[in-house]
Amino acid sequence: MNKKLAVLTGATGGIGSAIAQQLAKAGWTLLLVGRNESMLSALRDELGPKHQFLVEDLRDEKAILAIASCAQQMGGADLLVNNAGVNQMLPFEHTPTDTIESQISINLIAPMRLTHSLLSQLKQQRGTVVNVGSAFGAIGYPMQSIYCASKFGLRGFSEALSRELDGEVQVKYFAPRATDTSINGDRIRQLNSALGNAMDKPQYVADEFMKLLGSTSRRRAVGFPEKLFARLNGVFPELVDSALIKQLKVIKAYFVTKETSL
Ligand SMILES: NC(=O)c1ccc[n+]([C@@H]2O[C@H](COP(=O)([O-])OP(=O)(O)OC[C@H]3O[C@@H](n4cnc5c(N)ncnc54)[C@H](OP(=O)(O)O)[C@@H]3O)[C@@H](O)[C@H]2O)c1
């Protein structure tokens, strides 16, 4: 276990840093990826000198090559955790084109590219990929159309690849629900509280992540009733249409403001 290398994107984020702590505790060597050098450096210092970090923007094709090359130099990746992600809750009509492209690029294209670049290493080590999706990778939610598109895509990618690479590389999909991290701005927090939606602590989400990693399961969703709702949406989407459309007035009250309806 001591020699095993995990490549973790979004390592400086709320969920990413909690996963980094858990993986390091379990004996993994980490290649931490993010954009904030001082945060990455502080995290590496906290975890110990055997770990390394790379400052990269995942929208850049060169970043993908740099990560694969660094992982190779560290002995080859046994685990890839595609955790980096962004979310901007906005009415679709008022979402700028560059925000659409950026969200799809970070949440969906980068995990695909990184998996592609690391695949020969992962195959060699009979390794694992965990793609961090969301409850919104199975439930289409108002004001989250781009985020949902990216996470539905990531779930489809994970499921197809998991079946394609059966016996070679384990591909898993992990779906947290709302979690207390900086991805959620004030308005999302206020909306969740108005709707009575629970918010998990990142440490709890990291515990759930470790359960998925240590199991033979291909997928794990966090939190009740969200995981039931996600399954229900797959079988009876009309029921979920009605439930969410009933909430639309409340949702719009938080997200259709003067600035978003300009
Ligand atoms: N928190 C939730 O409610 C929730 C719920 C379900 C699923 N998730 C998923 O969980 C994952 C982690 O989210 P989080 O809650 O921990 O969010 P977070 O605290 O905002 O962390 C996001 C991470 O992604 C990195 N990142 C963003 N854009 C990047 C880019 N262009 N290139 C490289 N790295 C980039 C950030 O690095 P920098 O800060 O350096 O940019 C940061 O490390 C995401 O995939 C998210 O969709 C979160």
C-alpha cells in the first residue's frame, strides 16, 4: 500500500482536501493537483514530504500531459480521483457562453482527458478511477442545467468505461449531495436551508469515498433522501418533475434577481 500513487484533482477544495487526508492516512502517496500554489504547498507540508503537488489549470491540454508525466516519474498512477469541479447556479438564459464552456471543460472534459492520458499507467497497475459526480448527476435541477449536463455526462462516461474496462481498471462513480464547501455560495446555502436540504461535512463525504474505494461497488451516492430521489428519477421522472416544479417559485426567488434577469 505504501508505494501506491493516487492522483487527486481539486485537492485544495473542501471535499478534495478531506479525501487527501484520508488517502494519506491509508498509506497512499499523493500527487495533489490544483491551481492555488500556496494551498497545495501547505497541504503537502501537512501530509508529509513523500507527497508532491502540481499547479495546473485543468482546462489546459498541457496540464493533462504534465500530470501524466509527473505521475509516471513517481512510479505510475494506481488511482485517479477526478474531483475538481465548479458550479455556478444561474438561469440558463443568463448563463454566459464562456461559463457554459468552462463548466463542461472542468467537470467533464478534463476527467475524460486525464483518464485517457493516465490509462496505460492505470492498466499496468490494475488501478482505479473514481469520478466525483453529484446527486445532480442523476436529477435535473432548475438553475443547474450546465452543472447537471456535466455530471450526467460524467456518470454516463463512468458507467460505460467501467463496463468496457472490466477486469482491467476499476472505474467508479461517487455522488455526494450538498456538502459544506466553498463551491456553495450564500444563495445556494440560503436556498438549501429554505428547502430543508441537508448539508454534509466534507470529512463525512471523504469517509463515504473511502468506503466506495475499499469496496467492489462501481457507484456510491451519499445521503438520504437524495439517493432514493435519484433512483426514483431514473424510473418515474414524472414524479420528480412534479416535486421539483412545486419548488420552482422558491428556487426562482433566490436565483432570478435583477442582475440575472438583465
Ligand atoms: N460541495 C457540494 O455541495 C458538492 C455536492 C456534490 C458534488 N460535489 C462535487 O465535489 C467535487 C469537489 O467540490 P468541492 O465541494 O470540494 O468544491 P471546492 O471546495 O470549490 O473545490 C473545488 C476544487 O476544484 C478545483 N478546480 C476548480 N477549477 C479548476 C481548474 N480549472 N483547474 C484545476 N482545478 C480546478 C479547485 O482548485 P482551485 O481552488 O485552486 O481553483 C478546488 O480544489 C466537485 O466535483 C463537485 O462538483 C460537490
